[in-house]
Amino acid sequence: MNELVSVMNELMSIKPVVLWSDVLIYILVVSLGLFFYQLSKNPLARQRWRTVFHSRAGVASFIVILFYLLIALLDSLHYRAPLEKTEGSDEVHYSQEVHSLLDVVLTELRNKDEKTYSAPFAIYSFAKENMQTDDGVVYRDFPRLANAGQHLESAAEHGMDIFVRSMKALLVAAFISAVIIGLHIAWRKRQHSLQSGLAGVRTLPWGTIYLTLSVLVLSCCWVLELSKVYHILGTDKVGQDVLYWSIKAIRTGVLIGTLATLLTLPLAIVLGISAGYFKGWVDDVVQYIYTTLSSIPGILLIAASVLLIDVYIETHPEQFNLVAVRADFKFLALCFILGMTSWTGLCRLLRAETLKVSQLDYVQAAHAFGVGHNRIIFRHILPNITHIILIALVLDFSVFVLAEAVLSYIGVGVDPSMASWGNMINEARSELSRDPVVWWSVAAAFVLMFVLVLAANLFSDRVRDAFDPRSA
Amino acid sequence: MLAYIIRRLLYALPILLGVNLLTFALFFMVNTPDQMARVQLGDKHVSAEAIEQWKAQRGYDKPLFINTAENSEGLLTDTIFFEKSARLFVFDFGKSDEGRVIGADISERMWPSLAVALPTFIIGISVNIVFALFVVMFRASVFDTAAMVLCVVLLSISGVFYILAGQYFFAKLWHLVPISGYLGGTDAIRFLILPVIIGVVAGIGGGTRLYRTLFLEEANKDYVRTARAKGVSETAVLFRHILPNGLIPILTSVVVVIPSLFMGSLLIESFFGIPGLGSYTLDAIQAQDFAIVRSMVFLGSVLYILGLILTDISYTLVDPRVRLS
């Protein structure tokens, strides 16, 4: 109870920090919600979404993506904690460090720094140190870690302890999953008996959904339980928990995947539709713009623009009072530039589709009735090309997540102070040439990134199959 | 044909001019030479004279577009735009900010780039076509499904991991090839094996999947059904009918990247220490040498546009129904 009160007190005294990317991601989530609400009124679209969610791969990958998105959203509510008051001053100063709601959940991981590298689940450090016995003899050995396996009397209990804790996590996870699934099945039974007249309606693949949820619950429980006393994925060069940083990197990955497309989406839609609809000189100008932009090698355009942003930040330090604000500015700029290199493809597709749609009879009929351009575009053309936008959105997602890793490696990616898989891989180059090899941070980045990209790829395949008439 | 090519080349001029103006705006107007000098010189040596001297040495002390101080001849030519950007049109790249001749560097570093990129390209396409054909042979079977799942898995792995894993296992653990580096002549082969293998493997997932779709599209056409109906064996259908016709979209779709092979790969070259154009560009990016980056952007655009023209020509070569107009 006391703990709760102190947590509440702490919450009251914090200072919220709103980063631009936070605002954008929440706007994005809200507008996606609205978009799907609108879509649910359209019977054809509902039919198509149904085929996406009725496939096992589609629904499983969707749940995984939602899980990543949830973490990213938690990590997008930032605040600055107040510092201890100095003597004789009532003014409250706030920490220079910006934390997020996710950091509160992962407090235990964040505050358990070691001195340097340590292997996953290790209780001894990676590097030997000079130590003294009680009678003053200096010897050299691997010291025990400060924050891992403290409760163990000897190394012999190590394996057993991990096993016991894993079993405990398994039991808890099984219990939680069983409750959720049980409740849901009971609810479905009731629903089913209510509409028993509708026989033969295909239902969602609930088995797959339950399985995916259980796996997610299990991994959460396991991670939370074992991370209390161990560094599950070891620690990095300066002793920070690798698991914590790779979870923090989820926000970067998810945001870059979504924002990069969305920031330049209006440009692609407006230019693509006007080129296809108005034709003539508008078409020529738009075609010229996208041919020119797409003929510049993407990676060079990105590199050049990021260099310029670096110069801008260096020459205008007064605009960026916090490290997080600077990193966020650079991050958004990177998203925008990534979008700039990719919107041309979407614009070309939209132009071609608009050309096709605007020749259709009902559009011609609308013209004959004297309906205005705006109305024709919004009522007759836009709804018929949304599937192209949707496919581009999901297809580009994984491309951008992968691109971030490459760009950060080249040195034109996100700010080095920002947690990202690319930055972790960048470190890995020197770590892999160590002896014994430090493999865990690159492995962590690999696994988390691979799961996200695989889920995104599987989901986009299903969406494309459902919405693209050509590939069917 | 010749008239068409000439017209296309003329059409490329406004696009290149656009590229040129865009990069010029990025490099000189958003980011003035003063700021560049300040960053290059570092905080310690910044003084008005030092900046002026740095700019004068590199020819950045002229007006951007119009030099009002000069008479009619130098009005447009004695400016940064003419000196630094317009000259790119005749492939006069000038000097880098470090003072090296960029043109000479490019022609020297082109060959190692090509030595990696060309084998990767050719072997990659052949391997992908063979795999795709193999999958199509067993289409709509468990093998097909398994192969497609494997492809999605392969293409979900970042290219960086292929390189890291390849270097770790083949070079560090098993000592089969050197980790990185480059030598001229036949010694180069030792250094090229691993980058080429990794380049090929990293492309298998995406390539096989794409080519399978193209082959399947061909397999569903009427003439294939007719061939089967008249009793042609399944192997003959695959190799005599589907393969040659499926190759057309595949080959015409890869033509566009052929000129760009000269540019090399940023990632592979820098990981393996190959002194090609990719690592040249990367070094320039990291050293913030804008003169080199600008030249490479221009060169890349030229090669891309060349690729587009080659694509159009290749269409007419493989499909007589397509007329260039």
C-alpha cells in the first residue's frame, strides 16, 4: 500500500515531455482506428479483411505486430523526473534524462548496471579484475556481478535456480492464459447460442489466436520473472542490460516503419491523383518530379540529407535543450527523408490507377451530371484506390525497419543516443572480433528485429493477396 | 532505333538538370559554405580568416548563381553553380574537399566495385532462376509451401546479419577466407569469394519468390495448357515453354540495375574493406566530403537513367511486338 502511495506521489511530481514523434504516433493510431471504423461500413472491404484475418498466418502476425505497437506506444509517453531539491531553494529542477512509461514497467532492468560485459544469465563478470581476499592477498579472477544472481550461495545452484524460476513463470503464464482463454470461450459460447440461427458462418481461427496469445504471455512472464535476478541477454560494454536496450529499440523500429511512409503519404496521394485525374501539364510536372527524385540513388540522398541535418543541429544548438529532443528531431528528419525516397513508387502506382479509374463509366457519368472535381475525387476515385495505399503501407513497413539497421551502421541513421537495433549491430562489429566472442547483443537485436519483420512480411503478404486483384 | 535512343538521351537532360539543381540546393543553399567550413575546420580553428581561406582554396567563395562583379563572360560561369555543378555534365568532377582529383579516384576504384558486383549479379540471378524453376516444378505441393516459408524467413533477415554471420563463421572460425581486404590481380579471388557468396545468399529469398510468381503467371497461360493437352511431357513444358517465356520479364526487369553495378555496394564493400566506389562514397559520407557525395549522386543518377533506356531497348529486342515510339 505504501509503495502505491509513493508511486502516486512520484507520478504527480513529474513533468511530461511531448516529443514530436510521440504526437505523430498517437495521431497515427487514432487515424488508423478511424480508418478501420470507416472501412467496417464498406461491405467489400469487410469481406477482404475477413480473408486476411481468417488465415492463420495473417491473424498470428497481426497479434505480434499489435504487441510491438503496444510496447512502442508505452514507450511514447515521456516525462522528466524531478531532481532532489537543493538546500534553501523551493524551485523544482527536472532531470535531464527523459524517461517513458515503459521505463517505469522495466525499472528493474534499467537500474541494474554492471561494470562491463557479462554473458546472458551469467553471475560472474566477463572480464577479470584484481581483487583482495580478507587477509589482503591480491588475486585476479572474474568478480561476481553486482545485480545478477545475488541470492545464490554458490554457482552450483545456478542451473537449478534458472530451471525453478522458468517453471514458476510457466505456471503463472499458463494460469493467465487459461483464465483469458476460458473466459473468452465462455463468452463465445453465449454469443453462439444467441445467434445459433446463423449456421455455417466461418469464424476466426481462434486456436491460432489463443496459441499466439499464450506464447506472448509466456514470454512476458518468463522475461519479467527471470530479469528480476539475472541479465537474460547479458550486459553491454558499459554494463547496461542488453534486454532493456533491445526492448527500447522496438519504438524506434516501429515508428520508423510507420512514420516514414505516413509523413510523405499526403504528397504521394495528392500528386498521384492530380496527375492521373487532371492529366496534361499537371501530369508532366508530376512525372518529372518523381522521375528526378527516383533517379537519385536512395541511400546517397539519405546520407546527404542526414549530413545536412547534422550540420543544422551543430549550428543551432539553442533549439535542442535536451538530448532526447535533439535525437527526436533527427529521427523525424530521417523518417521524412526515408519517405522521400519511397513515395515516388506509390505516386506512380496511384497515378496509373487514377488514370484507369477516371475512365470508368460511373466517373464519366458523374462528369456528365456536372459533379465538381473535388467531389469526384473524394467520392468516386479515392475510395477506389485506397487498397493501393494500404498495400504500400504494409509492404514498406518491413523495408524501413531493415533500412534503419543499415543506415545506422553506415552512420547516417538515428542518433547514437537513441536505442535502436542498428546502433546495437554497429557495436557488434567490434564485439564479434573479441575473444571470447560477445554475441549476445547482436543476437538480441537479430531476434527482436527478425520477429517484427517476419510478422510484417507475413501480414503484408496476406493483405496483398486479399486486396490486390492481380495477384489473386 | 537510333533516333529513339537520341531522343531518350535528350529527355534525360532535364532530369539530370533537376537532380543537379536539387543536390545543389541541398548542399549549398540549405547548408552554406560557411557552415561547411566551420564543421570541417572544427571548433578550435574557427576564425573569419580561416573560413575565408578554406572557401577560397576550394572555390566556394564565389556567388551561387550570378556573379555580378564579372563582365558578360564570367557572369554565369564564374559562380559556384557553374564551377561545381554544371561541370558534372561533362563528367568533370573536379577536386574533393581534401584536394584529390575525384575523376581519377572514380576510374581507379570502379574496377574493384565491378569485381564484386558483377559476379554477385550474374550468379545471384542464375541461382534465383534455378531455385524458382525448381519450386515451380513442385508447385502446389508441401515442398512449394515450405520453400515459400523459407523465402519469407530469408528475406526478413537484415543484410547486415548475413555479412556478420558470414564473416564470423567462414573467416574467423573456420579460416577459409580472409576477413577483409583486397589485392589486385588473381589474388583478388580469395578476397572476393565471401562477399560474392553473401551477396548471392542475401538475395535468394526475395529473388526466388519474385521469379516464382513470374514463372507461375506464365504457367497459367493458354499456350501452356494447349501444350499439355497435345501431350507434351511436364518436363518439356517446363523447360521448352515456361522457362524461355518466363525469362523475358525476369531479364528485362534486371537490366535497369546493370549500369548501377559500377557504383558497387556500400555495405558489402565497407564490411570487407574492398576499395571500390561503395566504400569511397561511405568514406566521403563519414568525412563529410560534400564534393565527392555530390559527384556520386550525379553519377548514380546518370547510370540509373542509362539503365531505364537500356530496359526499353531490351524490351524491343526480346519482344518484337513492342515498338519504340
